[in-house]
Amino acid sequence: QVQLVESGGGLVQAGGSLRLSCAASRIASSSFAMGWFRQAPGKDREFVAAISRSGVNTNYADSVKGRFTISRDNAKSTGYLQMNSLKPQDTAVYYCAARPTSTDRYYELLSWYIYWGQGTQVTVSS
């Protein structure tokens, strides 16, 4: 059974940084596309960033573009989300998601992903 485990969340002041990690197990490294999503209280889960299986192709939500960076280390079967210049509106539970694919493209659609982590809380204080 594929497992995704996020880590790195926490409490940070506005303007600060955090790096989230998503460790994948029981899934062949470099075979899956990965995405990060977030869900704030009372809101729907939304797309944050996505990366292709090689790591070459990436895409971001407009709200995080220029502040967040998605990356991956296929040798470690781990994905990352570097979050800089954090704002209070970035407060949410962050989830990583994955799905095997034969193409080297990114996927932004929440419903496309089949494997999900348990989420990690990010809280940004003003």
C-alpha cells in the first residue's frame, strides 16, 4: 500500500519560511507526479503546486507564485514545498498527493490524484 507522509509544518510568523516534506513509500521513485494542496478551515481543498515525475515541469497557484517552490528528490522518493514570505492567509492543512503516470507533466486537478498524505498544519501568525 502506497503511503505519503508529510512533515515540516508548524507555527511561523508572517514573513517567515517553512519547508514541507512528503516521503513516499511503496511507490517507484520517478514514476509519479506529485502535487501539494491546502485546506483552510471552512474552505475547500485547493491547489498549491504541482511537479512532474522528473521534476523538470512545475506549476503554481497564483496566490503562491514567487513565494513557494516545489521540488523533489527521486533518489529519496521525497517531495518538498519550500514556503517563503508566508502570510496569515497561507494558514491551512497542507496535503501532498501523488499518482503514477507515464507522462512528464504536472497535474493541478485535485480529483486526478489517487494517493494522499495525512496532512500537516501550517499556521502563520500576523
